Amino acid sequence: MTVLVTGGAGYIGTHTLVELIESDHKVLVLDNFSNSSAKSLEKVTQITGQDISVVEGDVNDKACLTAIFSKHNIQAVIHFAGLKAVGESCEKPLKYYQNNVAGTLTLCEVMAQFNCKNFVFSSSATVYGDPATVPITESFPLSTTNPYGASKLMVENILRDLYQSDHEWNIAILRYFNPVGAHHSGLIGEDPNDIPNNLMPFITQVAVGKREFLSVFGDDYDTPDGSGVRDYIHVVDLAKGHLKALDKLTQNIGCVEYNLGTGSGISVLEMVNAFESVTGQKVPYQITNRRAGDIACCYAQTDFAESELNWKAEKTLTDMMADAWNWQSNNPNGYE
């Protein structure tokens, strides 16, 4: 199958490319490199032995998308391209709606024009807002606490409406929890352009000496140690979930949502302690104010993905810590 991977040079995109190539799919990457590096694709080539076909462009550029679909027989799209920082989305909401919502609209319009109707969408557990209980199932009420989450939920609603209008579409909406870790080779990993928005690269950058200390955003949540609890999933497990979703599209599933997580919650301070235990590296931290839009506790119930996709997260917390440190210690400045 020939798969267009938008945002394929990013953190989750590169790991998914490895899995796609190793499963004999043909891939084409579209990326504007606004929050990624072209060097990441060179590393994917190093891992897989396959050159990556890449177009530098934007999902908002209809002419660019039309040229891609005119030239290549694209059979499915995995759509990662999107902005993802909760804090930034609160400061620049229009930027998030333009990129995440309008860009997806343009992409779907061009896909329909070329009768390519197999779509895997990179959504987020943020669409559950501040859940009343945990673990979170796919049937929970949907709401958002920030513009980033709102942009993901808007796209989900658009995709559900799209399917209702045309049942030829097959759409897997993947609600990620918190990806961490890196490829075991240490060649690809998470490399944020600026101050990390996610916990794991912040921890590893402190450990490698790039930052002085970790900021822990709040220690007064209603959790066992007061720090926020999340469901952290190894990025390779997450990447494999995309392949399972792609396979599932061939069964004419319609439009279906799947949680991709481990099914257990770990606090920020537990993550710090686990990292120090696995790697032997100290991570000094300071407690700071809560971030706007953050919630206390969020972890998945994964039974539906396990039964429908035959997928289950397999890597352990130790794997996550060891692989994240292997990437960061070998690449202290990321891809640059």
C-alpha cells in the first residue's frame, strides 16, 4: 500500500515510518519542517535501509496536495501534521485552528477529489476534557479545556460528518495518550525545537545538562503525590498501533475511535523517580504553578483497541526510560 504520511518527519511520524517500511508499505512524506528536522528522515533511512520520498510543503496548500495526489497513487493517508502545544494554543488559538482544522479540511477535500478515502487521524486524549472518572473509554463525553484539544475535537466531528455523508470513507481516529521513549537504535527520538512542552524530553534534557532543572507544574492536584497523572505509552507501541489501524481500514470499518495508551496512570514525580532509577542520572526539579488547561488525572481503558485492532502496548516503563535516555545521551542537541 502507498501511504502519504503528513508530518512524517516529526516524533511519532518517524517512528511510524520505520514500522510502515519494515511492513513493506511504500511511504511518501509531506512535512513543512516547522517543528521537525529533515535529518530525522535521514535517520529513518539509516534504520530501514530505504530512501524516503519527501515533499516539503503544507497541508493548507491545496495546490501542493493536488500535485502529490496527481503524481502518486496514494491509497491511504496517516495524518500527523499539526501543532500540539497546549500552552501555545491558549496564546495563539487562531494559529491552531488554521493549521489543525483548516489544514485537515483541505487535505480531505483533495483526498476526496482523488477517491482516496482511507484515513488514519492523529487525535488526542485531550478530547475527553477533564474526565469525571478514569480509566477513560471511547464512549466518554467529549469536551476540551484548551484550543489544542478543541482543534482535535473539531476535526473528529468533521470526520464523523464526512463519513455520514459518504460511506466509502474508512477513518480510524486514534486518541493518543502520552507518547514517550525512542527507537531502540537511539537514532530517532523526540526533539522539540524550543522549550519542551512534554515531560519526557524535559527530563532527558535536564539529565544531559542542557537545562538546569525540571519544572513540575503543580503539586496540589488530587493525586497520590499531588503531581499530574498521565498514561505514558512508548512511541514504538504507538507507531505499531497506526499499522494495526491501517490494516483495519481494509475491513470497511466506517469511522471509529480508538484509545491508544497503556491503561495505567503514572504521576510526574513517579516518572522522575523511574528515570533516575533506570539511568542513574539525577533530575533536579522545582515545583511551579499549574499550567492553564492541564487536568489532574488522565489514563485510558484500552480494551476496545485490543479487541478490535489486535493491538496492545507491550513496552515497559523501564523500556521508556532506557530508550529515551539512549536517544538523548547520544544526541544531546537532538538532530542539529
